[in-house]
Amino acid sequence: MRCQKIEKWISDSFDRELPERISKKLERHLQKCSSCRSYRERLEKIHAAAKNLDYGEVSPDYWEVFPSKIQARISSLEPKERKSRIILLGWRWAWVGAALILAIFIGLSILYFQAEPDQEAYVFSLEDSLEQIYGEIGDNPELAELFNLVILDSIAESLGDSERDCVPDSSDLSLFLEGLTEEELILLDSEIKKEIKS
């Protein structure tokens, strides 16, 4: 438990009786913490000394004449002095207001003119992504089959139901094959052979 909270409870215990639950927590903490115990001892000494102070008696007549003394003091001030104090007080508020407006203006200017941080765009290619995926798959046929099913489902979803069973045009196939590298053609050939065997 934090000692700052305990010190507040100790101070409160001199002013009023604490609830039983808090009183128990306070006593448990004081058994363990020497710092809080010494704090309580210092407060006990201060309270004991305060009880023994002699405040002196103020006569009831004092409070009856007190307002008239204040009024006499105010009226003893010259009118110029009172007026200059009021004007000076007005100027103080004007300076505070001007400083506040300036601070708001500077804050808004900083927010408005703050340059946006450069955001680095990450560019990736399909070839790099596929190369990384095939590297992860390796020689695992189950993973390769699962990846192929995901790709086929994605293509089918993109085409929609009407084009799912559509056979590709031979001219489209030749254009596709022309765009492949030698390594990709070898990979495609081996995949087709695997499909035919199974």
C-alpha cells in the first residue's frame, strides 16, 4: 500500500474516527512501516503542542468595530489611488487575456502547419510473395494442396458462379504461357504431371 495514502489516513484519524475497515488496514501498515510510524509520532507531537497554545481572548467589541475599521481604511485612500489600483488590475487582466490568446494562436499554428511524417510505402510483387510462400511450403504436399485449394477458391469467388465452369479460351492460354519464365514452365509441367497421376 502506498505510504502517501496511509499518511492521509493518519492525518484524518486526528480529525475524526476512521471506519473500522480503514482503521485495521492502517494499523497493519503501521506495524510494518517505520516511516509511517514516525510520521504519526510527529503529528501526535504537533497536535499536543497545538492544544497547549494560548490564542488569547478577543473581546466581542472587537468584532463589532471591525467592519467600521475596514470601511475607514478604504475611505482613507485617496480617490486617485483607488482608481489607479482598479485600472492597474484591469490592465493585468488584459495582459493575461492577450497571453492566453497568443498561446492559443501558437498552439493552433503548430497543429495546422505541422508537416505530416513521410510514410514509407511498402511495395511488394506477386512473384516475391509467391516465392516466399513456396519457400514456406517446401516439399510438404499437404500444404501445397491446401494452398492450391485456397487459390482456386479465391479465383472462383472472384469469377462468381456464372464463370466458374467456364473453360479458358485457347488464345488466353497461349498468352498466359508466353508470359511465363523457363523455371515457371518447368514447375507448371511438373504440377500438371502430378495432377494427371493422381
